[in-house]
Amino acid sequence: MMSKVVIAGAVRTPVGAVGGGLSSLQAQDLAVIVIRSLLEASGLDPTLVEYTCLGWVMQDPRSPNIAKTAAELAGVPSTTPGTTFHENCASGGAAIHSLARRIMLGEVSLGVAGGVESLSNVARYLFAGRTKGQLYGDMTLFDGLFGALTDSNVGDDGELMGLLSERLVERYGLTREEQDEIAYRSHHGALEAWEDGAFGGYVVPVEIPQRRGEPVVVDRDEGPRPITMEELEAARPYFKPDGGTITALNASSVNDGAAVVLLASEERAAELGLQQLAEITAFHNVGVAREYMGEGAFKVIPPLLDRADLAIADVDLFEINEAFAAVLASAFHDIPELPRDRTNLWGSGISIGHPVGCTGARQIVDMTHQLRRRGGRVGLTSRCVGGGIGSGEILTSI
């Protein structure tokens, strides 16, 4: 029989705004901080870590195979291998899925997995210069961040993710009002959770060194704010100015952050006396048309539930990532029984933010703690993925 996979620790950094409080730190810096904090919080001897897996979308040559290097800098032995994953918005989830498989199959019994992103530090690329005919003349830099927000394989010139989501608006008959309402609920749910201390204890404060004086401490997500419906209604359509419904305020933000979990077989966790927070009951991916990539976040839900032999009614809490409010609104249209009063109660991509390589891991970390703090048993997390994928997990609180 395959081993049960349990979450024996779950922490994350605050999610910073692009150019905000965490922007002076590279992705590797964030990953080292969060892995070290996880090991300290769990009281685990770093030498016991058998494998590390990290998702990271906007990879660059300054931190090759960040899963291995960041873990080693955080105290994990150099003899422990690591693998870095790129699955667009599902990269952090993909890393956790991979380590869970390794544990289920008995390859390892304990490891660290999660995701990281520093969109503030995405490079600008010069694609020319390695071929004949480039000896002279000006060259144009390509904005890697803007490129990450575009599906270059849709249409003749590529299409921004927001425009792809306007396709959902048409397909599912969404209104501007319902999207703005989702954005409003997201911000106020996240704010309420922060005010109630729900994120306390596992969101790791990050010290930012200064040229002079004491470090500045970032200890809270920078996105959630007391937005009003009037502000939301006044925002102009951003991606489709003529007749569009998606604005800068009912779409996710651009962010920095890192999140990791300590995964172990049930037997290994018991042997080491680790606190078992939740079991990863099921995980799954589906493919969808890239032109309707947002559908992945909810098209993955039925087969994911089937894998766990569960129904919608059996799930206590959902978090469907708000890459755009249109994604969540489409989910409510496509799955009418999806309960609005049990979905995204602590906010999601619109309020907390969407540090793409970190998001899947951030959702799993938050759901692990939300289940315990709300007294829930079963939680489902899912996300859409650029290029046409849906990714998700089911957690059972222990």
C-alpha cells in the first residue's frame, strides 16, 4: 500500500506588492527565509530532509535549481537533492504534488516542498546577439514580466491573460457587478482574517536590511485594503476598453512571496513526533483550451472530487484562486452547487495577491491553517494556469 502523505508544517512569507516591501530580495532570498523558518517552526533537524521541491516561474541564471540551492543555504545538507518546477501558476502546487508522489511511492519519507516568486525582480531580456548579423545596431529589450502575463500562442501576436478571461465573461454570461462583488468580498475577507489574527503564527515576518539603521520588517500581506464598491464600480475596463468588464481592481495583482510545507509519510511523522496538521488526500491536473485558460480552476474540481470519492457537499472550505474575479464567477455559473459562503473566505489572488510560482503553495499553506482554525475537516484548493491547465488538491485536517 502507498503511504499516506501528511503536512507536518506549513509557513509562508507575507505577499508583497511588486516594487513593494519585499522587492529588494531575490527569489532565492525569499526561499531561504521560508525554508529556514519552516524547519525552525517544526523543530526538525535539517539533516533529516531527504528531498526538496520548489516551484518558480520566472527563473533566471542567478539561482539555478533554486530548490537545491535555497534548501542548502537554509541548512539542509548538500547531500539532499532538489528539483525546481515550472508549471506557470501551478508551479508551487506541482512541486508539492511531486514530493507527495515520491513519499507515496516510498522513494523518500520526508521533505520540503513549495513555491517562490519575485516578480519585482523579473529580468528584461535581450533575445538577439548569439547569431550572425548581430554585430552592429540597436537591440530591443523584452519585458519578461509583461511576457509572463501574455499567452504568446493565442492569435497572431499573443493575448494578455486578462483578454483571455474576457472570453469567460462572454461564455458564461458574467456581469461586471458580480465580478466587482467577488473583488469586494476578497479584500474584506482577507482584512477580517488579518484583524482576527488568523494568519498569525505561520506568516513569517521578513526583515529587509537597510543601508542605515535597523531592518524594516514586512509582516503582513500588502494587498488587502478596505476597498469600496464605489471604487470598484468606478474602475475602467483595463484589457478591453470598449465593452469589457475586467478592471485592475477585479483582477489579481503582481506580487512577491514564498510558501513551503513539510511533507512526510504518516509513519515517519509519527516516528519523529511531528505535529500532523493535514493529509493530502488527493491532487489532480486537467487540460483546457488555452483560449479559456481560466476554466482550469473549476474544470479540475469534479475529477479531483472523484479521486477522493467526495462530493461538493463534503467539502467544508474552498479556495479557487482569483487570477481574475471572472474565473471565480465562472466557477459559480459552471458548478451551481459551489457554496459562496464557504469559498475564498480569507481572500485570494485579488486581495492577497498572485506571486505566480508561489500561489499554489500559498493556497495549500493557508488552507491547512484555515481548516484547523475554522474547525473544518475537508478543504479544496484549485487554480487556473496559463497555457490551459487546471490544478488542485484536497486536504483533510488531522
